[in-house]
Amino acid sequence: MGGHAISLSRLEDMEFYQVFSKQPRCQVVPLPDQQVSFVIDGAERLRWHASDRSPRPFFFPFLGPSGIPLTRMGHPGAPNHDHHRSIWFAHHRVLGIDFWSDQSSAVIRQVQWKAYEDGESEGRMAVDLAWYDGHDPQPLILQELIVEVRPGNEHECFLEIQTSLKSVSQELELGVTNFGLLAIRVAKSISAVFGSGQLTGPGGIQGEPKLFGQSMAWVDYSGEVDTGVIEGITYYDHPDNSTFPSKWHVRDDGWMGASICRDAPVMLMSDEPVTYRYLLHAHSGLADSVRIREIAKSFGESPGLIVQEDARPHHSAIIRRKT
């Protein structure tokens, strides 16, 4: 279950698995050291890391259809950017406190897992996170994270992310910044600067100068991950998000994120969580605007996820779509 390329025989094994395995097609597998592996057709496609050895949890790797990682740990050329951990949550100004870089004592910790669910069409996980300033044992923010991983056509993969934030005190301000909330550092191979990749937005607009700070429903980063193998990630904002269409912080060096506080602060309250939904599509080929519009429409019309009590014996919670 590593982050290596899937060989032709491995692809054939995956197809054999779909037909003959008695196991659910999509599995969520807890591992030592607070890791969780998301497996489709017997092969890992994504892994969650929540060890206290890192300042904040993250996902790595996120594999493309070929089995090659589409994200990376750290910046290819800047040692002071090791806080770029593949796919992660962070914010630069929480009451003025830096939860973004590794230069402060602020940390985000997983405090509880709530549900792991296998299935034929999707695998789901729900966990609770807490944001600490590094000095007070009382957290500043409580975060619920629900993710769904599901297979696409031709070994593609979808990662749906829904997260809700609330303040522990009566209210708390997330200050104006480009940095936050869901961040992605793509693989070196599909970075425009370090590889052969290309940033693309709606209307076929390409490149950092034209896309940086623009309001868009999605952004795509695609390129040649291996000789003759073109893959990428499309990152979708959801219409229910308060900042939709968000203004994007994107870089030709291999970075993209929908900024929730680009123009104005966000107030978190203790009695009413603020929820954000995103979708990441690990796909073959370059950005296909027709297909992207279809996926964006489907994602926009889909109900959100909810964690409910489970009446089954020995089960505490279950993840379902809202009705």
C-alpha cells in the first residue's frame, strides 16, 4: 500500500479484485501511529496522518490513476516551506496566531475518531480535531472533518472533504490572509516551475499571473507525471461555501488553495459551526472543461455529509448524506 506506480499487472489485479474479492470495494483501514489508509480495489489511494510528531494532520499520498503520487511533502526548492504537507488544513491568522507555518508553537491535533466506514461505492472517515495555541491546554477551535473517497472511471479517484469549525469561546476571528483553509502542494512533476505541469481555471485561463486572486469555482493542476502519463488534480469549491466562488491563492511552483479570508475575516461562533465543502478529483489527462463543469454541477447539487448515532450494536456513529 505504498505510493509507487501501479504496474500493468497491478491494474489487472485491481480489475480481478473488483470481480472476485469478497471484501468491500472501498475500505478505510486504521494503521499504527494514527494513520488511516483509504483503499480502492485492493490498492491504497490516499493516506491520513494524524501523529503528534507533525504540527498538524495531513493527507499523503494522494495517488493518480497510474498509482503515482499527485502531491508531495514540502516545497521542491524552498527548505523553509516544509509546512507544505501534501493536503492539509491551516490558517495564518487565528486571533493573530500563526497556525500556518512551522515557526510558531500552534498545533492542530486529532482528538477522536468518530467513524470509519467501508462500502461498495465509497469509503468514509469522520474525526474531531482541535486547534491549540501551544500555551493554553484549552483549544481555540474545534473542527469536525468528514471525508469520502470514491472510485471514478479508469482508476480515477474522488476525495470529498467537508469540515466544520466552531470557536471554543463565544466568538473568534480568522483574520484576513491568503493562507487558509484547505491547502494543496502538488507533486514536483506537475508543477509549472519544477515540472511540466499547468495551472488551469474556468474558461481555459492558465498560469499564476492570470489566476492568482481571482474568484473561481475550481482550479486544476495537471502535467506529465511519467513519460507519456498525464494526470492531475481538479480542486472544486462548493456553492454552499460562504466565500463561493472563492478567490484562489495559486502558484506556478506547485501550490493551490481556496482562500476563505482573502478579503474579509471570518467569525467563528461557539453555537453555530461554519462548514466548508471541497472536492479533489485525481484524473487522467489535462483539464477537460466540459467534464469539469459536469462534475462541478453534480458536486454542487449533492447534499452534505452528517455523522449520526448508530443504532447497531457495538457501533457509535454512522456517516450519511443529509436529506
